[in-house]
Amino acid sequence: MNELIVKLRILARAEVTLFRADAQRRTNKASLMAISIGCIFVALIFVNVGVFFSLTDSDIDSKAAFILAAANGALAIVPFLFRSQAKPGPEEQMVREIREMAADEVSKDISSITEEIASVGAGIKQLKSGISSFSGGGGMGGALGALGPALPLVIDLLKKSKK
């Protein structure tokens, strides 16, 4: 049972580590998205300024505003490129493998515990049927016959207690 607790702790720590790595990656992506959106808004402001200066016949000022708008638009693309390249690293892949191994081990342990419980339940049913035959049989032969179904249950319990 102690091994099962250790395996569950490993599984929980792996899950927490993966959650933190995913949260950090999402935070980085969100901040890069915010930077891109900020650059797009600044570019939009410079486009508006450029249109204003072109309507007021100030060509030099409008060209400068349009150049700044294009530069901000290009600058907005850079965080999008970094954002698309943010992928899990090899450490995160290793933690995923550890999580999968721990989950497999825990599921095997749980299935073995389920099998043990089922075998104990079958032993109890045999004991119950033996007791019912003991109460209905009468005499010494019925008493010895009642101990027969209980013996495998007692032997199994003794084997398990020695482990």
C-alpha cells in the first residue's frame, strides 16, 4: 500500500509540473499577443495620422506617419511568429512520460487490489456456505465439513500478511 501512495504522489507531482509548464506557456503566449495587439493599435493610430496629414496637404508628415504605421505593423508580426513557435520542451516531454508510467502503475495496482477484494469476497461466500452447511448438518462430521471452505480463506490471508 505504501508503494501505491508513492506512485500516487509521483503522479500528482507530474500533473502539477505539467500544469505549471502549460500555464507558463499560455502566459507567454498571452503577453506576446498583447504586444502584437498594442503594435497594431499604434499602427492604426499612425495610419489615421497619415490620412489626416495627407488631407491637409502636408506630404512629408503623412509619409512619415505611413512609414511608422508600416513599421509598427511589421513589428506586430514578430510576436505572432514567436507565439507560434512556443512548444513544449524536452523536459516537459519527460515529465509526460513519467506521468504516463505512474498512471499505468497506479492502474495496475488498483486492478490488483480489486482482484484481491474479489477473492476475499469469494472466500467469504465459501465461508458463509460452509457455516450454513454446518448449522444444517448436525453432528461432528458436519462441523469438520464446515471448516473446509474456510481453510483456503485463512491460508490466503496468512500468505498476504507475510508479504
